Amino acid sequence: MITLATAPAEQPTINVELAEYSELFMLIAAFIYTLAFILFTVDTVRSSATIRRVEAELAEEQAAERQGTLVSAGVGGDAPNAPANDQDVPDQAEVDDELVDNDMAYTGAPRPIANVAVALTAVALAAHAFAVVARGLSASRWPMGNMYEFLVSTTVLVAAVYLVALIRRDLRFLGSFVLGLIVTMMIVATIAFPTPIGHVQPALQSPWIAIHVSLASLSIGLFVLTFAMNVLQLIQAKREKAVTAGPASRTERGLAGGSFLRLVPNAFSLENWAYRFNAVAFVFWTLGPMITGAIWAQQSWGRYWGWDTKEIWTFVIWVVYACYLHARATRGWTGSRSAWLSIIGFACIVFNYAVVNVYFPGLHSYAGLPE
């Protein structure tokens, strides 16, 4: 009997032209993201002008209401031309209520610069998504096979999560933080991990990469929002403490961006929403890096769990956020303690991908050039 030798399956041909379009649209997206970041920053800087405008509008409304009361009481006369007195000056609490809703609902305060920044972010996301999809199609694989692709794909999900959240909640105050991180991640991907399009290692040629890595990226997109909220929570709590201390305290005036903080919900609201987003992100992290990662490891290496450095740090991140959720829900860890625990969890994520992925050898060392 003659045995025919089976030829190894050939790798798909790289579509160089589509890969070039991917790089072009990646640059376009980075440029538009940068413009959006600048506009969000300008909106932050102009917060004082926004507050003064709202104060003036409220003062006019109070003057009109007071004038109407005087007229109805029969003392109209020269009242329409009378200057506003101290009763026509709204207090800070009243102005803050007009500027921001602590449930993060949209208020009537106009912020055209921030709105333009949101629109630019949506345009950048469209170009960015096309670039990532084109890179995957050019090599006929899922575009998350190395650190460059992981970073640029994760930034797509960070931007998408932010825009989806904006549909229901007013998170424009997070714009400069989120867009700043997106631009930073794209710069790091381009400078530190420049990887030309190519085929990936055999271990990554599995359908599980689409589920495992995508869920990890989605959870990171939510963790980015909670990290920004927790940082602002700590700063806002300090400002609120200074305000409660009374006029004699000058701490509030010394806080950087003190005016901008009046456009941010109070510390308690920030903490509550960070907790909700963290709970959802924790579910994705459990399903992605933990459960599907274990299943993929069993199929690739014949075991569900090993003591690989990346696996250990993935579990550490899971434990930190599990402790955060448990401590806040059952042990009454609120305020700065819960915020710091959440921030530590995000720091572990950064360490896992920026240090462990790059400098610690192991089965998950896929940061370099693809084979």
C-alpha cells in the first residue's frame, strides 16, 4: 500500500495593501484622538468661564423672580432697573446643581467644546476600528497576536466603552483622562512594540484568542473608567472636606483644577458608579483571562493551570478586585479605602501587561515579533 505524504497547510498570503491602509487609518485615528484630547482639556481649563456663565444666568433668574414678586405686591415702580442685591447671588450648592447631576444625568449646562470632543472621539473610533479590522483581514486572523495589536485593539474597546457609557451617563468630565490614556497607549504601541503584520505563533492560532483576549480587553476598558473615577473621587473628597471646613480654609483654592471639580459629581456618587462599573468589569475578567484562559491552556499545554508568571499575575488582579468588591459590599469599606484598593487593582493590570508581558519569560511571552 502506498502512503501519500500530507503537505503542511500553507499560511494565508499577507495582503500588503490592506495592511498599509490599516497603518494609515491608525495614524488618522491617533491624530483625531489627540484633537479630541486637546478639546477635552480646553473644556476643563474653561470650566471657570462655564461656572461664571451659569452663575450669571441663575442670578438673572433670581432677579426676575424677585422683581415679579415685588410687582405683584404693588411696589413695581423703579424696580425693573434696580441693581441686583446679595439675594440675587446664587450660592455654590445651587450653581453646582445646575452644572452637574450626581446621578451623572445630563444637565442643561451647555458645553459645546466638550460636545465637539465627543463627536471627534466617535470619528476617531470609526477610523481606529477600521484599522484594527483591516489588520486582521490582511493576515486572515484575529488582530490580537502581539503586544502592538493588543494595545491598539484594547484602545478601540476603551473608546467604545466610553462612548457607549456616554449615551446614558454624562461622563464628559472623564474625557481628558480617557483620551489621554488612549493616546498614550497608541504612542507606546507604536514606539515600544512596532510589529509588522505577519503570522502568529502556532499556540495563538486558535479560536479561543477571540474570546479570551477580547474579554480581557473589554474588562480593561471598564477598569480604565473606574480608575479615572476613583482618582477623581479622592481629589473631590479632599475638596468637599475643605468646603465643609468653612471660608477660613484655603485648601480648596489650592487644589489644581478646583473650578473643574465643580463640573464633577460628588465623591459619594463617583464611588458608587465606580463600584458598579468594577462589578461588571470583574465578571468579564473572570470569564476572559480566568475561565477561558484555563480552557485554552488545557487545550494548548495539557493543563488548566500552571505557575506561569502571567497566570499568577492574572490571578493576583482577580484577587485584588474580588477583595475590593467583597470589602465594599460586606465590610463597609467606603470612601478613600475602597478607592485606593481599586487603584491598586488597576496598577496590577498595568504591571501585568507593561512589565510581566515584556520582561518575564514564560509561556505567554508574545510581546515580540510574530513568527
